[in-house]
Amino acid sequence: MDIFDLQWIGFVITFLATLFLIGEVLVNMRGFFGLLGIGFITVYFAAYVGSSSFILMLIIYFVGLLLIIVDGKLLNDGTLATIGLASMLTSVAIAADDLTSGLYAVLGVLLGTGASFFFLKVFKRREMWTKLALKDQLTKEAGYNSMNMEYEQLVGKEGITLNDLRPVGTVKINNKDYSAVSDGQWIPKNSKVKVTQVDGTKILVEKIA
């Protein structure tokens, strides 16, 4: 009995192929994982599809992988990665002999993709995934601050409105113009105001009686 007649063998091959190919994308293994992944997926398509469809299935699979790479390197929003994964699933499912074998192959791709993220705990990740993985913490110690320091220092300062705040307008504080917003109230031009709160670069002011 040919080993490829076993329905579950497609799961093993697609799992290993996707595990190493996605792993190569996630971590820097200098092409070693990539070669393993290419080898496994080539064996899968060679065993289950005819020579006329072999190249086509490989193209569909690797186009999907390419979309995942482009998403990780340029977009980081998951759109192309989702389309790419769907393309990979489609290729292995079509290549299978029957529905059960196709489901095994699809499951192999899904589990292989998920398992590949464990490589991040062991090997050095590629730089293109730092934004997506949110490795860096946005802390003051790291030089990040959600509130602009210049604006933060405006809390408690007094100024004057340069136009009507309805409720958004412009105020002058310390001889510098800022966009400000009142707390839902209309404040006429040339009124004295005080900064009560700053959220990022949003300045909230109230009229001084």
C-alpha cells in the first residue's frame, strides 16, 4: 500500500510544509526552514496532482505565502495575510483526492501556521514583524509618550480666544496659538480661558468668569 493512499498523510506533509515556510517568514533561519518547507510542499503536490496541475498548485500556494510576507512587511493590517492563507488552503484542498483528504490537508495548513509562531519564542524574529507583534512597549522610559510634553505643560495656563469657540477654535497661550475645544459651551472671541485638561494634543479650555 502506497503511503500517500493514507488520508491523514496529507495532514502531516502540509503541516510540516507550512510550519517551516511560515517559520522562515517569522524568524531568521537563513533559508533552512524555507528549504524544508519547499521540499515538503513539493512532495505533497507531486504526490496528489498530475503534472499538468503541479505547477499551478505550487503557484497558488506560494502566491498565498507571498501575500502573507507583503502584509507583514508593508501593511501590517492582516488583509493580505488573510487572502494569502485562503489561497494556500485552496491549493492544498483542490489537490487532495477526496473531501476527507482535503480537510486533513487544510487542517495541516491551519495548524502549521499556528504552530510556526512558537518559533518566535526560540529564534530571533525578523525585523519586519516588530510592528505587527508589538514587541516594543510604548513607555516614557523608552522615549514614548501618548501626551505631547509641550501640551501637557499647558494645563492650568490662561489664554485668550482668537475666535469664537463653538466649541472648537483657536486660543493664544504664552504668545503661541493653539487649537482648543470648550466643554460643549460657546465662548466668544477675546474671552479669557483656562486650560483644564489635555489629551494628547487636544486642549480643553473653560471660560474664566
